[in-house]
Amino acid sequence: MAGNHRHIHEEIKKKMVELSATYKQCNIAKILGVNRKTVHCAVNLATATGKVVRTPPAAGRPRNLNGLHLAFLESLIERTPDTYISELQNELESAFGKSVSRQTIVRGLKRRGFTRKKVSNSVRPCSTLLRHRS
């Protein structure tokens, strides 16, 4: 079902607000070829918020780690790049009282452009030697 709504560009809505200083809303509606109620809503929204377009609230669940938390973790990594995630987790909890999982920290740092350091194969032969002895 299509409905009777049509999109009106932001520029036209700004023009409605400009014209409302000198013209009546019914005259603005005739000039721009829109409904009088559309002009009324655009002018009211502009006087209430200063904007002619409504911004919807952010969708989804809020993140556990905000920008301040991630900046703190970044500074810890810059000071000591070989820090374990569990150590970052402990530092975050002691500094902010924020208890989050290791995976949350990994995801937050990944959003900031950090990658994980992989354990190289040169470390593993020690464990394989132990396996062959038994």
C-alpha cells in the first residue's frame, strides 16, 4: 500500500521556514505546491529544534564501551603494545568500574582499527615435543 505521502526535500522545507517570515502558511503552500499542514509542521519543527528534518533516535542496543573507554584502551596499547586482553579488561575495570567481556574489548578495538597479534608457529614446537614424549 503506497499511501499518500511524498518525500519533500530538506531545501524546500528550509525555503518554507524562510518564507514564513513574510507570507502566511496557506500562501506558502500554494507557492511551493505542498499541503498547508506540511508547511505548518516544517515551521513548527524549525522553531522547536532549529532543524527542518527530524533525526530519528539511534537504532539498536547502546554499546558497552563508549569513546572514552576505547580511547583509554588505546592509550594502554600505545604504552605497552604487548598487553593481553585480560590485562586490558582488568585495567578498564579498575579505572572505570566497567566490567565487560574480553570479546567486547576485542570488538571495540577492531572497530577502532586494531588487529590481533597471532601466536607464531615457532612457539608451538615446545608443546608438540611434550606430546611426543608421552
